[in-house]
Amino acid sequence: MRLPRDMTGRQLAQALSRFGYAVNHQTGSHIRLTTQRPSEHHVTVPAHDPLKVGTLNAILRDVAQHAGIDRDALLEQLFG
């Protein structure tokens, strides 16, 4: 599955809530998300419009690794 090209940081933060991520705090244009599932994990998402494809890919790869699934499976669950 291809990465979305027009996703904003806020939309990504909302999509990641399906995996238990919640906004911890925001400093400037960066949103810090935290999950406790299955263990504590933090992700920083820039609140840019749109996110650069490389940035989006790196964030999703990090989340997929923490969740123990592959990036394509994560994409399917988030946007499929």
C-alpha cells in the first residue's frame, strides 16, 4: 500500500489513536504521542501540513516495530 501524500501531522496523530497513542503534549509544531500498549513508547509527530513522505515513513516504521507488525500491515489497519 502506498503512503498517503496529503496527510497532516494532526491527522496522523488521530489515526495513531487506534493503536493506543494519545497526545502527551505539544511544543511548538511538534506533537508528542505516548502509548502504554504493550509497553511505553513515545513518538514525535511534526504538526506540518502536509507531512513529508520520508518523515511519515519513518514514524510509521517506528510504530510498526513497536507494535511487532510490518509497515504494510500497519498501513492497512490505519488507512485501509
